[in-house]
Amino acid sequence: MRALVFDGPQQDPYITQVAIPTHVAGQDSKATVVIKVEATGLCRSDWHAWMGHDDDITNFPHTPGHEFAGTIHHIGANVKDLSIGDRVIVPFICGCGLCSHCTTGNAQVCPNQWQPGFNGPGSFAEFVAIPRADFNVVKIPDSMTFEVAASLGCRFATSYRALVLVRPIMPTDTVAIFGCGGIGLAAIMIAKSRGARVIAVDISQTALSLARTVGADHLINSQESDPVEQIRFLTSGGADVSVDALGSIVTAQQSVESLRPQGDHLQIGLLPPGVIGTAGSVPMHTVISRELHLHGVHGMSAAHYPLMLSDIARGVLSPQLLISERISLDQAPKALMSMSKQRKAGMTVIVL
């Protein structure tokens, strides 16, 4: 099969022929499925993987990719709930299905988790193998395109869990969202679907225009004005909820500082040690004096996908609006490397 690979951190990725996977190393092959990838998202986490910011990647050549949708190509002997030809998506964190976290709907913190594109070969390929398939693989309706489904598995699902399950947004809330990339735009759409007032912050006017399209009530260009001052002015004291959807020392600090007393900060954007080192990013004096609540959010287990898929099917959410670019697998190496120089608004989907 054709796959994108790189031979080490920051080495130029390329398309080559590799063997179709039959199992996942160290996992029960009889509980595994092989999925024919129809579409896969290009996420900043893939860029972090290529840059060498993720310690989980130890075997090279490596194939990244963790947001994807496709059809079941092969099933292990013990897989009961899936059939060849089923249309499916997979959370980017696959749980063991047995531990106390998995059995309570929190596979995203499973201590025995496996992540495609990080712990093993990912979805920038024609086929990908997924372990514990009955627990981790989710069927999608025929009405949902593979491109839309591929945009859900990381950025959209993480934002959904943050704003619907971790800190459920209410119509009375004002939500400030820092960063209007894929995560931020998803968060804006989800917060608006719950009736909240939404303030979007970014340095790109193009990204802010997209934020308006998906529902933002107020736009702040943080290169032109202090976002913390602007948010505190617009809200007469601070936002009820803030989201760092970018993942930087600056945006994490600003997100916390923009909150009212006893407000909630949701950290969705990644702050990998390979990027920020050991630098602190949260003003703890502010956290203590205002009695703020801090929530880290990293993915969503397959158990909660039906709720998100139901909201999409009912038209409550329209993730198709977030897809700004569709590219081929042959274009993916250049697109991955270009993320070092620019942040594109919206989501890019690789169509196979």
C-alpha cells in the first residue's frame, strides 16, 4: 500500500510502498481490525510528531495520522460488533477496554492506551490497523461523508467533550476562545450550539472571519489590542469559561487571566515539553485568588461518540463548515512540512 513516512524527526516525509498491516504490535490480533482509509485529517499534532516533540515515536520509518474515517477491510476472529464494509471512525486514543478508566467512559486516560500515528503506524496510508476494535471503533451513518467523519476524531471530538461533558456550556455563559484553528473553530460552533455568547481571539483576520462564520459574537485581534482587557470589558469582569485552543505559553496565560472569579479554564491546545521546555504557562496566583477551575482535555472515548454523532445528524452541529482544504496523499508531505511556516484557517483533510 501507499503511505507517507519519515525516517526521523524533521526529515523530509515522502510517499512510498509499505506492507498492508495485519495487526498492531503487542496487541491481540484476534481483536484487531484493518481499516481502508478513505479520508484523514492533517492536524497540528501530526506536525508535532514529525518535529520530534512526541516521545512515543521511537520506531522509524514512521507513518503519522490519527484523525480518519474509512471502511472495515479485515476483522480479527474475536471481533463481534463489526463487519467488513462497515463505515467507521476511531478516536485518536484507543483504550484497553478493561481498566477502570475504560469501563467508566474515560478511555482517553487509559494507562494502556494506544494511539495511531504515535504509538504505531497511523492513517496517512491506504490502510491502518486498530486494536480492541469492538471497544474503539465507531460506526458512522451512511449520510455522513468520510471527509466530515475524518475531521471529527481529534480536534472536534476533544472540543465537544470539553464543552459538553467536562464543563457543560449553558445559555447564560460567556465563552472566550483563544485560537481559531481547527480546535478553536470547533469549540466556537459547539459553544454556540449550547446558546452561549462567544468571544473569539486570534492574530489572523482570515481565522477571525471564519470564527464569525461559525458563530462567534465578538472578534478580537490580539495583535491589535490586549485580549484580556477586551474580554474583561465586554463581559464586565471576565468570561465564565475560557479555552486555550492553540497551545502556547501566551494563550494559556491570557485564557486564565480573562476569567471572572470562579470561572473555568479548558486547556485543549497542546503544550508539549519539546516546544515549551519546563516553562510555566499558568499564573497560579490568579488561579488561587480568583478560585479558578482548570481542566485539561485530551480526546474523547468511543463511548461518547454517539452523542456527538446525534448532534451532527440532527443539524445541531455542522462540522462540514470547518473543512477549508482537501488534498491528496501525494500533496501531504509538502502540507505537513508547511505547518512549520504557517497556520491555515480551518481543517485540511487528505482524501485517499
